[in-house]
Amino acid sequence: MLLKLSKDIVNSELFRSVSEISAQKIMSCYQCGKCTAGCPLADKMDYVPNEMMRLCMLGQIEDLLDSKAIWLCTSCFQCGTRCPKGIEVHRVFEALRSLALREGKNYTDIEELPKEVLDEMPQQAIIAGYRKFESLE
Amino acid sequence: MISYPYFPGCALSTKAKALDISARETMKALGYELKEIEDWTCCGAVFPLAEDEHIRLVSPMRSIFKAGKDSDKLITLCSACFNVLRRTQRLVKENKVRRDRVFNYMEEEVPENFNDNVKVVHLIEIIRDEIGFDKLSERIKKPLTDLKVAPFYDCLTYRPPKEMEFEDPENPKIYTNLITALGGISIDFPFRSECCGAHLSVSDRSASLDCSYRILNSARLAGAEALLTSCPLCHYNLDARQQEMIDSKVGFKPIPVFYLTQIIGLSLGLDVESLGFEKNKVSPVNLLKEKGLL
């Protein structure tokens, strides 16, 4: 993967948005990888959690907004629970998802969900899943 | 009879009725009345993790205000409701800036002398801390002798640990102690605190199926005959989706998944109709008959 790095990219407005929305000190990550080791979905992600943190630090936010990984996060909070630096990694991912949704990037089309699935599934799943759709206005 | 305000939540009122009915009956048998709060609204299901999302705290705050009218406790059982309500109460109490924002949204909905110390409590905490597992075991009529149950700890009840203050996040023991108190054999297994795939069953069904399969398989390999959980979504993933596992995973054998209060109610000798076993997709009836519990 080819990364373009410059002071402007690393300190971009998008990076500042992620820091503000998540309220986390992203730069204090020292890449130990405990978040990835504990992540139950890491094997299915295009970027694993510690890679996402590293890409954030390098200002590659646009790449992350297009990744599949941010949508595979279930917010089980394992990453943040285990982080030795006290970063709530799950909040960083939520910030990325929020930014993507605010830019109008959808992940799932609710119309495509089979009715029998919606009928059976507990409401909490459907509501949590809704947070992966662009806000309906 | 001690009465506490109770927040059932959407799932327990509809799709996870077995959890609600068995909880009410179990608590009645233990001398507690779960008094459903009036006109409760959905808790929001997901605690807003973004620092700039305030509106999502309004709905859970409404229920907390209602509970605070005549109690300093709010009992809930669904792990998503528990997670959202407990974290909201804590955040609004401790963070002045967020509190002002939320109260500005709510305006006259904020009671004049509201109770700032309403503690959001999980039903199992009442059993552990007010009744005590030792006292519970004195009251059981049908000990779960020889029944090997694997406790499954749903993420939302105890993570993030600093906000939830429920259990040791790396080595939770509460359900293990419960199963032992009920006379059963608790089976520890490596995936006991792993995510079941949660709401990915909406957007990435095969990814969440893999997560749930790993958990069930790990429990079975450790020798479990059934699992135990208190989360309606974990229950959906672990129980209702087993047919898909039978169809797609070679050698998979179904395993019953109990709701927390089904198993407490059973050992307290409650009427089987109040336990809702017929609502479990993988029926535990044969297993329970085999063990002489039905």
C-alpha cells in the first residue's frame, strides 16, 4: 500500500474531527496490537484494529472511511478494555463510522433485509444496525 | 414483598418474552415485585459513543427520571438496556457539560427535584447483593444436579469495565457462582466472554454466524450440555441461528441456550409455563427430562 505523507495530510481536518468526535488521544497508541489480538472480527477485516489506529495517526482517514473494517466492528468494547494506553479504541471506530455516515456513505440497504429476519431479530440489533445506514431524513 | 421500578425494554416485551416472564415470576418467588415503569420509551439500544451526540441520551434519561420518582434503583435485565441506562446515568451525573446539553434538550421534562442517585441495577446484582447466592441455594427446590451449563458473558453487561463496574472484564465469575449455587456444574470455556457477532446479524450475517459458532463449539468441546446468557441478542445469535449452523457447519450439533432467569426459575421449582421453554428455538426439554428436572 502506497501512503502519501505530508504535514498537511497527517494534521488534516479529518484527523482533528476523528480526535474530537472520539475524544481520544489517538497519537498515544504505541502499536502493541492488543486491540487486534482481542478483536473477535479481526480475521474478517481489511484493516485490523491496530492498523486502523496507525493509519489514523498517519492521517489516512479517507482510506479508513472506505474500509469494510469500520462496519464490521460490533462495539463489543474488547479493544478499549484491553488497551494498555487507555485509548477507547471503539470510540475511534465510532468516530470513523459517524464521519462516513455524515458524508452520506451507506453500508447496508435496509430494503435488502429479508422480512423473516427482521421479524425474528431483537429490536436492539435492528437499531444498532440502523446506525450503519445514512441517517434517514 | 419489595418493589423496584423495572425497565423491561423492547426486546423483552416482544421477541424475548421468555426472559421477561421468567424474570417476573422468579423475582416474585424470591419476594420481589418488578414494577414496570409507566410509559417507558426505548433506551436507544446503543450507547452513543461519539462525543458530539447528545440527543441519544434523552430517551434513556426519561426512564431514569421516571424511576427516580419513587426509588433509588432501576432494575433492568436486557444487557443492551443495562449498558445504555447505566452509562447514561453515570455520564449525566458526572459530566457537567454533557448534562447541561441533555437537560437543554429535555427542558420541562427535567423534574424539579430529580433524584441524581438512581442506580441502574442488573437483576442478577439484586440476587447476588441483596439476596445472596448462599441464601438462594437454600431456597432451591430442584438442584441442577449433573447439569453442565456454560456461562456466557455478554459483552454489554460488563464492558467497558470502568463505566459498567459490574465484573472483572478478564475473568468474570458471577454466572459461574450462580450456576454452582443452583447445584449445577459450571463449565468454563475459552470463548465465554467473546462477542457473539451482535448486530452484524443485520448487515453481515455470515460474519456473525461464525462468531456464534465459535462460541457454541468451544462450549461443547469443554463439555457443556447447555449455555446461559441474559442478553436477547446473544440469545438470538446463539439459539435461533443454530439451524443455519446445522445447515452450513459440518458436524455441528445443536445445544440449548438458557436465559438466566429460566434456569433460576426452574431450580426454584416454578411452574414450567412461566419459564417459556417453548420459545427457545433449540428446545431444552429433552435435556431437562434426561436430568430429571422436568
